[in-house]
Amino acid sequence: MTVLIDPPRWPAHGRVWSHLVSDAFYTELHAFAADNGIPERGFDHDHYDVPGERYQLLIDAGAVPVDSRELLQRIGAAGLRKPKRDRRSVAQALGVSPPAGARTPGSAPSAPRRPPGGPS
């Protein structure tokens, strides 16, 4: 059982972010996050997004630094990786709407709207 962290290289909201995961159990990951002051809102289906300035602090607390490729391989091998299609279905089950214009699984692109009185 290991908590892993990748280098802070994912830009968003004016910062760079790391991913914090467990290669064994979500319970281990949630406990590590709580013990280190990472808010629950940072959990994104199979990992925590943590700001780059917390990277070294989390390593000092016991997270093992790995590159992003190894992180994905290890959570995939443990069966803990949530494919994007599963993330969308969770959002749908929670009643969260996709962004405007986004396609959902099984949806067809909408036909362009014709102005009234235009050619058919």
C-alpha cells in the first residue's frame, strides 16, 4: 500500500497541480489526504488534485514521487483507475449537467437549426 504523487505540471486556475493516488485502497488515500489537510473537494473520481506548492510537503509526509506514466500504470494495475466514460456516468447519476454543447455517451450531434422561412 503506497500513496503516490506525480510532479506538479498540470496547469489550472493560475497554478500547477499534482495528482495524489493510492495503488491499493481509496480508504488509504482518503486517510492520507485528511491527515495532510487536503480538502475532500480535491478528490476527482480516482485521485486528489493538489497544488504544486504542497508537493514536497506531501513527499515529506510519506507520498512516493513517481512520474505521471508510472502513477497511471500503478493505479490501473490496482483496478483503481476510473475511465472518463465512468466519470461521465457518475456525473449523470448525480444529476450534474455536462457543459453546454458537450456530447454525452449515446447522444448524436444536434442538427443545425434552420431559421424560420428558410429552405428546407
